[in-house]
Amino acid sequence: MPDKIRVGIVGATVTQGGSGWGANAHVPALKALPHYELRAICTAHEDTAKASAAAFGAERAFHRFSDMAAHPEVDLIVVRATSATCSRRI
């Protein structure tokens, strides 16, 4: 077991039009917690996933949720969804 829980975030993006919750709330909160490490970012598109991972300091970028969920270096996944969309998905 690793020393820290390795976290992937779905929906945290640095692209224009994003809500900013990932960059302004989720990422800083995870980085402030001593037992968690931001390891991966997943967005709908490969280019935004790579840009967001680089901006947030995550080692891995994914554009398919299933790939991130299956990755052995991701222990926990945070799904960040806007209020308007999260109620439709639950």
C-alpha cells in the first residue's frame, strides 16, 4: 500500500468555459490533505486532459474514465460535476 492515497479527478479542467470548481476547490483541497496525492486528471478530451494534468501537477492524464478507473496508480476517484448535471447522473 502506498504512503498516500493516489487520487484521480474527473471533470477538473483548466479550459475556458469550465466552472472553476476543480481548479479552485477540489485540487487545492486535495493538495492540502497530507494523506492524499493528486495523481490523475480525466476530462472528455485528450488535449484538455493533458493540459489540465500539467496545470495541476498530476502525473497522468486520461480522456476515458474506464482507463483511469483501471489504472493501478489510482486508488480513489473524485467525480466533479456541475450542479445542473450531477442530479441527472445519480
